[in-house]
Amino acid sequence: MRPEWFSLAPETKTSPGDRYAPVPYSKMWETDEVWIPLLAERRQFTGRADFKQKDGVFVPHKWWYGEVGR
């Protein structure tokens, strides 16, 4: 892995003329599209993701996330 920076909003600018690419959710586990925005918005949440191996690759099997009440 090498570190990369992504924008949580497509129009976020780092400096005049420069932009980060949006988060590449299509290349990530489907569970990430649920909890990453919650984390970015600093919302309290809890969750669980269980994975199983299918054809030598780990895939999400059962998962859930929910906001913690205030």
C-alpha cells in the first residue's frame, strides 16, 4: 500500500487549481461506503462487518452500521 489522499466531496480544492480525486468506493468493500462518510462527518456510530472467503478472496458476508444516540 502507498498513502493516497482523496476528497470526500468532489469539488474540494487543496490549493488553487489542484483537486483530490473522490474516494474510489467502487474499488473498496461495499461496507466502506457506509461508515467512511459517518467518520468524516464526525458522527458517532457503531457497527460490525463479517467477511468470508470466496474463491480465495475475502468479501463482506454480513454487516451493519448505526449511529449512536446522543
